[in-house]
Amino acid sequence: MVLYFQPRNYNAATRDYLIYMGIDKFENETLLQHALPLDVWFHVDDLSSAHVYLRLPKGHSMKDIPAETLEDCAQLVKANSIQGNKVDNLSVVYTPVSNLRKTASMEVGQVGFRDYKAVLKTKVLERVNVIVNRLNGTKRDVPHPDLAGEKEAYEREVRQAKKAETQAQKKAEKAAKEAAEREKDLRSYKHIMQEDAMVSSKEVAEKYKSFQDYEDDFM
């Protein structure tokens, strides 16, 4: 079962800024496997807690998370930590799911980081019941969400967008090349000085008695 929550900046139309978490460490493994690159992972620093995920809007990064949404995630993580819920002034770490590392030697539900520089921290001075209660009021329990299907659909959409972008780039490059060739063609003398239109000095002398006669005929 996956639990879904709506933070203060939740977008119902696109389901952006949607918070979700598993009910136990075994489900955390599934969530890690099927999380999207759009997701940010939250956890109480140095203590056991639930693994909370936040889904960002497309094109946004972890640093774009609104302050209220960040606070909602941190409060939810603290509230779902047996030890952390009893402690004030604790830290919550968060990082993109792409920065999470899982090895065969790790226990169920345990993860590491690929790059510690990509891990940020936020302070939680105390539990704010107003925030936690509001989040719990939006909670949805989904027994068997199609996480694999969601990830597959996302990856397919990314591939299609990348393909369209590549095609558009090739089309633009082709148009630019053709425009450059037309410009080069217009700047050349081949449309102005054709060999069959050129007259030699010998031909002028044979046809005209004087240069004045040639100019008069030309005009």
C-alpha cells in the first residue's frame, strides 16, 4: 500500500507536488525501484524514519521546491519517525532519487548516496500539529498502485519528446543550410556575368567603328 498526501502547493490537474510514501521498509524498496527522476527523497538525518517522496513539476529542480512544500515534507518525515517524532531541532535530508544508491549488501529499506554534495538538509525545530493534521486529512491509501506503469509511461513520454526535439533541430539545421546556400548563390556573379552574354574587345572592334558607337548601342 502506498500513502499519498497533498502539500500546500499540490496541483490537482497535473499531480505535481504530490507527496507519497510506503507503509514499511519492504515497500520502500518498491518505491525506490519505480520512482521517477522528477521525485525528491526525504528522510530524517541519522535516525530511522519513513521514506517520503515528493514529485516535482516537469522542468523543476530540487531547489525550486516552495518553502511551504518543503516544510510539509519535513514535518511528515518527522511525524513518521518513532525517534524523530520525539526530538526537537532535528535535521531532515533530501536529495533527487537519481542520487540514491542501493547495493546488494545493504539491508532492506537501506539506501546510500552517490554524491553527498547533492544532499541538502532542512531543520525542523518542532512538530507542528496543524501541518501534520492537514496532511493526514488529505491522505489517500492506494493498495496496489501501478508504479511500474507510471514509470514506463513517463519514460515513453521522455523518449517521444527527445525524438521530437531531435527532429525539430535537424529541420532547423536543414533550413539554415538551405538559406545560407541561397544567400551564397545570390551573392555570386554567376547570375550576372554569364559567359554567353560577355563580349570580347575583338568582337566590339569588328562590329563598331568606334567606342562611341558601342556606347550608343549599349544605351
